[in-house]
Amino acid sequence: MSTATQPSGPAAPPVDLVNVQVNGQWLKFPKGTRMIEALRQASVEVPHYCYHPKLSSPGNCRMCLVETGMPARPAPGQTEVEKDEHGFAKIMWSPRAAIACANTISEGIGIRTESTLVQECRKGVMEFLLINHPLDCPICDQAGECGLQEFSVEHGRGTSRFEENKVKKPKHKQIGPRITLDDERCIMCSRCIRFTSEIADDPVLGFTERGSYTVLTTHPDKELANNYSLNTVDICPVGALTSSDFRFSMRVWFLKDTKTVCTGCARGCNMEIGSRSNVIHRQTPRENNAVNSAWMCDQGRLDFHFVNSEARLTQPTLRENGIHRAATWQDALAKAATALQAAQPSQIAIIASGRMTNEELFLTKRLADNLGVTHLDIVPRTGEADNYLVHADKNPNTAGARLILGIDPGSQLQTIKDKIERGEITTVIALQENLLKKAGFSETQLGKLQTLIHAHVLANSSAAAASVVFPLATYAEKRGTMINATGRLQRLNNAVEPVGEARSGWEFLRDLTLAVTGQNGLYSIEDVFKTLAAAVPAFTGLNLGKIGDLGLPLLETTETIPVLEREKDRKAKGIIVG
Amino acid sequence: MDWFLIISSGAKIAIITFGIILPMVALCSLAERKVSAFIQDRIGPNRVGIPMTLFGAKKDIALLGLVQPLADGLKFLLKEDFTPKHVRKFYFWLAPALVLVPALLTVGVIPFGSSIQVLGKQIPLVIADLSIGPLFVFAISSLGVYGIVLAGWASNSKYPFLGGVRSSSQMISYEIALGLSVIPVLMIFGDMNLGSIVRFQDANGWLLFPAWGSGWTLQRWILLIPLVISFVIFTVSIFAETNRAPFDLPECETELVAGYHTEYSSMKFALFFLGEYAAMIVGSALIVTLFLGGWSIPFGHYLGLGAADAIGNWWVGLLHVGCFLTKVAAFIFFFMWVRWTVPRFRFDQLMRLGWIFFFEIALANVFLTALILMLVK
Amino acid sequence: MAYTVPRPKLSLLERTYFPTLIGGLKITLGHFIRFVQGKGKVTMSYPEEKWDASLPEHYRGAPTLVTDEHERERCVACQLCEFICPPRAITIVPEQIPAADKFAKVEKRPKAFEIDMIRCIYCGMCEEVCPEQAIFLRKDYAITGTTRAEMVHDKTRLYELGGIREGLVNKWNPLK
Ligand code: SF4
Ligand code: SF4
Ligand code: SF4
Ligand code: SF4
Ligand code: FES
């Protein structure tokens, strides 16, 4: 969980640096840094469980013990202290190890992380942790990314000296709609407890019983049901808290992680898609301190099952005599193009979507300009915001649509509907929108159309009314960029291949434009972005590579992100490292 | 025209080609596999017999695998006859025939028995009793190289091409040694009719075993020195001429995939295969004829089994044929034995051996023979 | 540094190549004769003769799945064998054991377990890596089929071949 460098505003004031000896080497660190962070900066890994930079540090796992020493002070009557060969005061090593996660560094101290003392401490802590730990690794979802496994390989003894019976605790316990708890595996690090109380403001977890019998549990009559509960699964260093959805679906070492962003709302939380052989198995948050810190809402992270579902459109279809039949892309495109060419520009409307990427929106705009279409709008989609990450705007790319299409979302929808009623608009292109749902069109309105060109990822009611249906790729199957609510330009990456004959939206729009106007020249998403960057001033000088994994601030907004505001606050107070 | 001569010649051709040489080729291919297997402590093909299970019986009759050549032949016939697109069609088709035909033609002058009495007439057991036997054999068998060169060239592909080039240079080189090494023999006989050469040996002891008739002379025994040299050079050259291991460089699979017949499949490949074995058989027969008395039975002269005894005694004629075939078979075994013992030569070694040693030695040998013939009476 | 291997000095006789040639011919003829006498036979005539009886204990034949003495599937679908398998012959789909099942306490089992015997190289890595002693290489070596599909052993077939294995570590022992 390294703190990613963020482009910050004004240059930070110079910080005081202190000298610290790390494993015999003198280095400089900013004053007040936690030992564990200073060691991380020096590329020294300290095994730890309870410490999490975004949470308070109770120091209860004792895994991070290191040997420390203070600079020698002059003995009474002496003016000079003994110096080492670098000219620093000699270090008086403490006979007791100290935890690195909660202590801060000061001038002249020394830290050793590989001494015999430290190794003995780690060995001892590991042995205690493993005394009652079950041999569950073969069925434990955490295996492969488990702190306990990793550190017991590095610091454990390999065999057990414990001959008594292990303590039995509840296993396979559903403590919330999305969380399964295995108490035997819990190592009492309390990360989950701290998360629920400090971040999610839903303190439902706690320890009961004492000593070896301590168990983690929910408060009486409560369950871990808040919309951020799955974050506890991510931060639990062991397999005690597991996701009921991901449970037993795939071992983590088979998963290919693809860096992308969530398209559930305008927040654009950074995430990783874990997939294997074209099947998505889970989505986990990816730290971005300008967007989502290290968290993500449950809703966004579980909203991927439709990608592999039966409801996906897999083939273009044409409606003939009221019946849809499968067609080739070529035929479908030709039919759509003929219909568009036959209509007057004023008779055509394009309903785009705030769920499309910038590249797709740009090609939509180009298609509209080529056809001379002025009836162009997207469907606004609002919901409830929470005080954490979830944004009220449910379209992930409203900002992009405003910028590229130059429209005010939803302003033209009523006009278009009226004109359809009056028969002035006869042809509609619906891109990634079900016109009968949020857009609020009625069946009769659609019935009045001569041609409805419908491109979507899922089969739905308005597909049935369409004359031509094109299958599109979902967020997980395509590349592109989006602009989130705070004006940040971020990249989408493809984790899996499109199902069936589905194609990326930009490919569809390019081919449709080609079929209508004969223009071409775009072969890759990079090309599209290049053209976009040349055409829209805000993007000038950018390319996909420059955006990077964490995105770039593109537009100025006054929006703040509640979770980040509180995090800044706690960081300023020194509660967390951040 | 003597009708009897025509009919008997036709019968001889048919019997020798289809009754002796081709079955022998087939058996050779089986023998080769068996011999190599035995030398390597394996079993070799022992399965193919009469497939009784096809007719509902419980067990096949294995017959020691003797039917294997038939199965092989059938396989060759039934395999896809694939002609690659890039070859020169006409020559590509011509080449296999050019390999097989000369090998079979040379059989014509080899006497495979004394004579046999049929319908009261004495028929000499040789198809064409030419008075230029060895020359005919050399002339025709050297045509075989055209088949190989054509195959290499027409295949239009690098490995066959290299195989063809190697083959032509190898054959030309060894033909010289072959020709020179046979001169001492002809000097001694003073005759080029293979039939009379054998009859002479039958009466006066084999060249390499002058133990009866006029063989018991000092001259014949001293002549053994050049003759053994001739024999060795001749035999080795035959190995080289027939592309047999250790001189099988034209089809050296470690370097050239399969050499000149890389692009061939099915029956066309089989023709190369047949040609090679036929050449080996003819080579053996020639060696036997020149040096080891052909069809003659050792001491047959005294045992009443000489050439003259065949007149009126059909079984003596048959015995001669049997004797000849036995000798040839023994030689073929020798060919195989060498193949599964000696590693392949390098091409430069091969050339060195041919040009620097055999050529000179064979040449000197001619003079040595002449000297002996002149001085020792 | 380059080092030139000194060539052995050959006598004139040796340089003629004949002594070695004859030596070689002697050796091969020796083998030939011994074989004809029936002394050198080492080959077995499969399938009439089989060496099943003399298969060593450690022989690695087809990998199979086994159940324990209570007919519990030992495999818990940890997918380690799938991971370790060098030719990627194994495909596993894990599932949760339904609560009604006798062995619900074990929590996890394979829903599908397939070994592609065309891919398997009989290396035994799966047996070695299995933490549950659930997969074993048996002595079956004649794995044949007329279609590719037939050569993929599914869970049923694997248990059929594997059978029951008793007396091994049973980590679901309530005391442990
Ligand atoms: S929590 Fe870790 S150590 Fe414990 S069973 Fe799970 S993977 Fe194994
Ligand atoms: S459940 Fe996990 S995060 Fe919570 S205390 Fe136990 S080990 Fe720590
Ligand atoms: S024996 Fe080797 S190749 Fe075969 S399934 Fe097991 S691990 Fe894979
Ligand atoms: S390693 Fe063993 S327990 Fe794990 S999936 Fe393979 S057979 Fe099953
Ligand atoms: S990480 Fe320091 S005590 Fe747990």
C-alpha cells in the first residue's frame, strides 16, 4: 500500500530531515515518520499484520518488532560522546524490541531489522499466531495472498511443537449478506474492527472472550451489511473474512489482474479486475489517493456478473417481418447505413450514453456531424449519493459527454420524444441505452419509428423494438478513457475478450461512420484518442500512455470526495499515515 | 528366328525378374530389418502373417512375420501418391524408373546357373550370353546415377539437390576404381563373357580359391595377391556404387533429411527402394560371378557336379542355381552386416578414399598382375 | 584458452582401418549369433506378455482421485495440482459443499475435475503437491481411446480408477 505520488498543488514546505541508522547504514528521513514507513522508504520490508496506513495503529499483533537504539549521551563529567566512523553518536541498543508501526523516528536513532533478536521475536510471534490456526490453506480463499502464509514461510519454524488440541471456533459463518467469517483463521489484528468504526462509521464488529478463546464477532443483533463491508475482506491479512461472492470460485494465483476503473457511478473508483480464461471472478479496489483512497463500495465491486451472463447480446440481428434474425456485422451495418442515408438529417436523433467512453462519444459526435444530426443527447441517470464514495450521478462519464458532445444531459430528450410523437423524427440511434427504461420512451413512441438502431451490451425490451441490433463490449472488454465527477481522466482496460461477436463501441461507431460516409483511417483505440486529442482542446497533448494507471486531473471542479476529506483530516491529526 | 529361343528367353526374363529378383528384393527388405534387429538384440518384425482374425478366427497366423514385405508393399501402393507443387513433373516421374530399370537390366548378362534341360533341349541359364558381360554391367548400372541426379534436381528442393550432387560425384569417383579393379580379373581370364568366366572357374578353381583343375599352379597362387586387392577394392566400390552404408551419403538422414528421395512418397519412393536393393543383389551376383565361381560347386568337377554333368541332368542344373543363390544370399548378408556395423563415412573421407587410395592402388594392381602373368609361368 | 585435443597416434595397420572394421564386424556378428541361438532376447512381446506383475511400487501410471474410508472425496479443490501440472492437463471447477451434505464441514470440493490424458506426461507432480493426499498415480498405463473426448478423464472416471485409500492423514479428525 505504497503512497502513490500525486500531483499536488503548491510546492510543499521543506521538511525537517533526521538521520537514522537502518541496518548499519545512515539515511535521512522526514521527521516524525513512522519507523515502518521509514523502513519502507529504505526498501526494508517489515512483516506486519495490524498496521494499515489508512487506519489507526493499535500495535496489537507484534509482528513488526524491530531492534532499536538511542544515540549515546555523554556520561557525567564527559563532554564528548563516542562517535562511530560516520561521525554520529554511538548507538546504545535497547535489549527489548519495539514495534515499528506505532513508533516514530528521531534524530540519531538506529533500527535493525535482521538481527538475531528481531528474528527470534518474529519466530516467536509466528509460532503463537499459528498455535490455534487451522490447517485450512487448501480450502482457504486467502491462500496465495495471505500474510500468515507468506510470513510463516519466511519467519516460521516449519513444524509445530503444539501437541494439545486446537481451540474450536465458529467456521463458515455468514456475518453479513456478503461476508463469510471463519473465526479459527482470525489473528485478532482488529483491522476489520477499525475499518468499520473509523471509515465506514458502522461499528458492528468486535472481539469477545479472552486469550486463545478470543473470537471476532458482530455485535448482538447486528450484521456487517454496509455498502463498504467487502473492504474488510481486502484488508483482513488472513482468510478470516472472505467474500461470499468470490468464495471458492477461483484460486487467486490464477487470476490475471487488469487495472481499470469502476463504471458504477461518476466517482470512477480505481479497481483491478481478477479474471481467468475470459471469466471475471472478482473486482478489488486499487489505491488512488485522488479518487477512492484504498476503498470501493460493494455495489460497484459486485456488479460484474452480467458480463458473463446469458443476457448478453452476442450477434448482430436484423428485424424482418417482426422477427429478429441473426446477421453478420457487414449486413447489419449496411442496413443501418441505408436507413440513415434515406432519412433527412432532421429526421434522425441520436441517444448516446454517459456510460460510453470519451472515444466512443467522440466518434458519436463525428457521426452526428457527418450526418448533420442535431438531435443528440444522453440519458441522465441519478441516484442517491452517500457520504463516502458513491456519487449521485450514476453515469460514469457525464463529464466526458458534456465536454465532447457539448450538451447538457437530458435537455433535448423531451423535444426528441415530442418530435417522434409528431412523426418529425423517424430514425433513432440508441447507444448503450434502453430507451424504454431510464430514458422514458414509451412503446408507442418506439412503434412510430421507421428505424431504431440499437447498440447495447444486454438483450432488453427496446432491442425487441429495434430494426437493427448491434452487440457491444462491456466495460471489462474494451479500452478507453472516462472523466469522473472530479474531472479526472482515467483509463479503462480490457480484462476479458468480448463475448461472441460483440465489438467495442468505438469499433462499431467507426464502422457505422465508414458505412455511412466512407470515411476511415482509425485502426486502434490509440488512433481514436489521437484524433480526439487533436479535436477537443481539453485533451491537447495527451495520449493514452501519458494518462497512466492513476489518471490525470483534466477538468477543474469544486467537488470534494467525502472519504478523502476525512482521511486528510485524520492524517493531519497524526492518527493515520495515509 | 528360333521360336524356342524367344520363348525360353521370355520365360527366363519373366522367371528371373518376377520369380527371383523382385521376391528377393522383398525378402531383402525383411532380412535387413531382421538382421539389424538381431544385431541389436531386438526381435524385428514378427507379427504380419495371415490375418485370420479378419475371417473370424481367434488368432492370426504369424508366420514369423514373413508376410511383412507384402504388407509393406501394400502400404506403398495405398499411400497417397503426393507430388509436390514445386517439382519438375516429367523428370520427377521419370527418376524412379531410371533408378530401377538399369538395376534390373544388368541381371540379363549374369549367369545364374550352368544350363538346364527342358523338353530335351539344353538351355543356358543366362538371359543374354553377351561376350562383353562386365562392360555391359558397368555401362548400364552407371545409368542408375541419372535417376538419382534427376530425382535430386527435379525435386526442386535443397536436400534432394544436395543428395543428387553427392550421389553423382560419388558414383563417378568409384566407377573408376571399380573399372580398374576388374581389369586384373579380365587379364587372367582373357575373356569378357561372364558365362565362360564361370565355366572356367568351375573347371579350374575359383579365382580366390584355385583348389582344383589347373588351379594348382604357382602362377594362380601368386596371382592371389593382386586378386585379393582387386576383390577388396571391387567390393568396397560396389558398396559405394549402390549407395549402401557406410557410403550412403546421398540419403544421409542426419544431414539431408532423406537425401534425393526426400520429396517422394508412396510407390515412387518404393521404386527407389526397390532399385537400391536390386542394385545390391546385382552387385553381389557380380562379385560372386567374378571372384567366387558363380554357380559352380566347389570341387564339383570331381564330385560329378560340374558344368558338363548338367547336360541331361536337370537336377544338377537346379543345384547350380541353388548354389549361385546361396552365394549371393551370403553376400547380401555381408552387405547388411556391414551396414549395421560400420558408421557412415564423411564425404571428404569418401572422396579421399576413392581418388587417393583406390584409384592408385587399383592402377598399380593392374601392372602387378601383368608382371606376374609375364614372369611366373 | 583454446586447447587442442591431441589425436592418438595410429600405427600403419590401424590407419588402414581394417583392424577396427573387423573388430566391429566381430562384435555385431557375435550379437547376431547369440540372438539366433536365442540367448540375447530382452524384448517383451506386448500385449501378449505384460510386465504388470513386475511393475515397481513407485511406478507412475494414470493419475486418479481417491476417496477415504468414509467415502469422502479427499480432494478439496485447492487447485494446487492444476497449478503445478507442467502440461496443464488438469482443469478444476471448485464448489461449496451444500449444507445438507454429510461432509458439509469440509466446505469445499471439486464440482468438476478433469485430467486430459492426452496432455498428461505422468510426471507425478500432482500427487506430490496435493496437500490432501487425494490424487495418486496408479499403475494403469494403457490409457487409450478413439476420440479426444474419451481421453479426458472426468471426475467420475477418476474416482472409478482411483477407488478408496485408507489409513492416511485425515486432517478432518475432530481432535486435530
Ligand atoms: S488464513 Fe492464510 S494461513 Fe490461514 S488457512 Fe487461510 S491461507 Fe492458510
Ligand atoms: S477478521 Fe481479519 S481483519 Fe478482522 S481481526 Fe481477524 S484477522 Fe484481523
Ligand atoms: S501426472 Fe503430471 S502431467 Fe499428469 S496430471 Fe499429474 S501433474 Fe499433470
Ligand atoms: S492438489 Fe489435491 S486437494 Fe488440491 S485440487 Fe488437486 S487433488 Fe484436490
Ligand atoms: S503491525 Fe505493528 S504491532 Fe501489528
